[in-house]
Amino acid sequence: MNSCILMAEIIKEPELRFTPDGLEVTEMLVQFSGLRESEPAANLKVVGWGNMAKEIQQHYHVGDRVLLEGRLGMHTIDRPEGFKEKRAELTVQKIYPLVANLNMTGSSRTTAPVTTPPQKAVSSYEPPLSTPTPTTSNVGVASQNNYSEPVPQVSKPERSSYPPVAPNPEPDVDDIPF
């Protein structure tokens, strides 16, 4: 199974393009910190397809911190210097904005755009309206307790979640096989 979750900061504006058959594709570059503070930050190309490509291009920009979920792939490219280079690429399946101030790359930005979750479908069924009934409330009324009477204390019985322990039987020394 190829699944990757990455927390990163967008360092290159998402770029929306179209394939020859009209499918949307967005590419952007993200940066994430190393395991140790002494390690430099690493960059990774992120690609989104279809509706995800449109969402990324519309809602995410340089400096936004995001949580990316997707598939990691390796691509070999021919370099002009005459050798082949392997590069990693994340094909994003889900993206989440990070709003908290996580100082990942020294940026002082504290917020990222937040996409609103889709609203739940509203049912067309509406229950019939009931007629209102008058009610009384004790809100705002001083209590008229008689403090000279003791208040009964109710205690909950303690339940043990463990079964009772059986006593250890003593070994029968006469049943030792020779």
C-alpha cells in the first residue's frame, strides 16, 4: 500500500494546467523540515488531478501550511548534463489547511485559508408543528430549602471489573511423573 501523509508549507504558487483531453492538473512545490534542526528543509513536487486540482489552485497559496495525504511516486528524468536523476512526487488525494502557528521554516505567518466542509443535505420532510404548552421554570427563583433537615446521601455501589480471584491450588507432589 502506498500512502503518505506530509505536513508542509507551500513555497511555489499552485499552477493549474490542462491535459490535452481537458483534465485539470495542478502542480506546486512544498517544503518540509528535516528530522533534526541541523538538517536543511527538503522540497517536494505535489500534483493534484481533477477536482482536487481546482480546489488546490483556488484555496491554497504560497506560505500556507497544509497537511497532504496521497501517494508517493518516483520519476526518472534525463538531465542536460547527461545523467538521469530520480525525483519524488506526491500525488495528493486529500489536503487540509493547518491554522495553528507551527514554526516549520521560520515563517511568521499564523493563519491559512480554511475551506468549509460541505453542508449536509437537508431533508425535505418537516415534522408537523406542535402547539406550544405553557411551562413553569425555577430559573431566577430563590430556593426555599429547609437547611435544618439532613439531605440523604446516595452512594453508587462499587463494581469490580475483574472476576473474583480463585485461590492457588497447592501442587500435588505425589503426581510427579518419573
